Amino acid sequence: MIKIISKGSKMTAPIIEAKKVIETLLQESSYDEIIRELAFDRMIKKGLQESKKRKLTIESLF
């Protein structure tokens, strides 16, 4: 498990979401793998939000 130390007593929502993704990865994951997984997670979540609004396009994912 990776501990993320924040400057305040509370973590922000984006940090909490990033922490959840990072905790699913192997300890040996490279920096590039971590960034790729975070980007993939964001694209999936954004796509789901857009599909709920019925505004899904390929361009809206990037």
C-alpha cells in the first residue's frame, strides 16, 4: 500500500480517486504505467459522464 501524505488533514477528491487507482497497481509499476492507468481511469469516468448526458464523442474523451 502506498501512503500519500497531504499538506492538510484532508485529501481532496482527485487525490482520493488517484490513490484508489494507484493502490490497484503492482508495487513494481513504473511511473509511466501509473500515469497511463490514471489517464485511462479519467477517460473512462469522463466517457461515462458524457454518455449519461448523451454527449459522447471521441473528441470529448481527450
